[in-house]
Amino acid sequence: MTRPRAVVVGASGFLGRHVRSALTTAGWQVVAAARHPDGPRRITLPPAGPLRPVLAPALRDLSPALVVNAAGLIWRPEPAAMAVANAEVPEQIALALADSGVPARLVHLGSCLEYAPVPPPVAIDERTPTRPTSPYGRTKLEGCRRLGAVAAAHGLDAVVLRVFNAIGPGMSPVSVLGAALAALRAARGRGGRAELRLLNLRQHRDYVDARDVADAVVAAATAAVGDDRTLNVGSGVARSAEEVVRALAGASGVGHDLVLVPAPAGTARAAGAGWQLADIRRARAVLGWSPRRSLSTTVRDVWAYAYADDPATRLMEERRASRHD
């Protein structure tokens, strides 16, 4: 029996790697599309310029049943680069799929930061107005709108998953959790205590395991979505960064001191929101999906993956981490 084929754009990124792994485990033939793809099946995208001329013929040749856009840029606050990665790339992917004539489902990973801020304890559902307050959120919303316009014009089968704050093995070292992880590793290496410094912004966010996000992509690949084509993907729990960092430090077993630093007056909140809580009832109903991994499992696996220094051990940890509780 021939396995269905999927093309994952941004397959070498944090979420892209997890999506690729989950699809492979679910029986898909996965083709990685990235600037520096790896593996036997791959599409090398241009480092600059439009993706459409390269991606369209590749999609025509491969005839995938699924195209996933897991590309994006958040941790480099460069407006021009964000505009390309978050707004132009989704449009280019949709145009390439339309050019190819392939009737594939297109799953796009959007962001919770496309929504307007809400006060606690309100949960953000898909009817919440889209009014982002950060450059990242604005470019992600623009990307969703452009992709949606192409999909409507060409009759594409497109689904948007609005992802909340994804964390997990292999996450960015410049994120709050990534910085804490680096400090814990350094302290363990020198046999001392780690000083973990956090701005005391009193934010609460919905942190979801990246592998649960990848499972949602697998579910969205074949689900009968009907008119519900924008779906929230989160944990359904609001937590402070302090709680998540403390959980990671506890999983590491490294002695530590957590210091909450007063935020300077006028400090901009990178995420543009002080409270985030995902209402995931639509994803449960439409996709038959729910997050499966607890925070303790996530931080344990983040630590295990980061501390596996040799390739063989890292591969073993990565495979173990891909299993559910």
C-alpha cells in the first residue's frame, strides 16, 4: 500500500521538525522543504526571493496529499525579515499550490498572537477579534489573510491552526525557557548553582508541547473540517513563565536561584499580551485532537534532549520523547 505524501515547508525549524516526525510516525512519506533540508526526500528553497517558482513545479512532480507551512520567524525582531517569513511565504506557498493544480490539503500554522488581547480569566476562542499588538502578531495575521485570499480565489482546501506558545525538545535558545535551559546546563557543567533571572511581567500564557502541535497537524491532514477552518491549538491552561521555568529547573536536578527582576517602566511585552488561555473545544470537536503531554513531561524531555550531547544518545532521547505518557 502506497503511503500518502506530505510536503512540510520549514521542516528544519523547531515546529517543522516535530511536524515532520509526527507525520512520518503516522505513515506519511514526508518531503522536507527548507533552505537547508536534510534527508533523502527534500526540496531546497531559495535563500531569497519568491518560493513560488521553485515550489510549484516540485509540488506538481510530487503530487502530495498534504502541504504544511511550518515556516515563520519570531525571535529575530527585524520587521523586513518578519514580513517575508510570516506574511509573504504563506502567500507564496498557496500560490505555488494553486499553480501546481494538485488537490492537496494546505495546513498553515498561524499564531495566537493574531488575536486581540483579552482580560483574565477569558479564554480565547476562534471568534475572538484579530487585533494583534506585536510586530510578530501583525505579520502572522497578514500571512493568514494573504493565504486565505489565495485559497478563496483558487478553491484551495486550506486549514489554519492558530498555535499558542509552543515549547518542547529543541526549542529556541533565545526564548525565556531556552535561556533558562542554557543557564542550567552551564551550572551543571561547572558543578555550581544556576541563577535564573526573569523579568517580573506577571504574564500568564498558554504553553503547549510542540509534539502536541504536531499531532494536531496530523489530525488536520485528513479531518472533515467543514466550515471550521481556523482552529486553536493550545494546552487549555494558563501558566506564568515563572511556573514553567521552575518546572524545568526541578526536572534538571540542578541547584538554582530564581530571581524576579522588576520590569523597567514602559518595557514592551514581546508577545503583546499579558494573559493567554486557549479555548480548544473546536479543535477537539473537529479534529478529535486533545493535548496529551503534561508540563512535567515536556520539561523533562526538554532537559533530556538538551543534555544528550552525542548524536546516538540524542536520537534515542528524541525517539523516546516522541512517545506519549
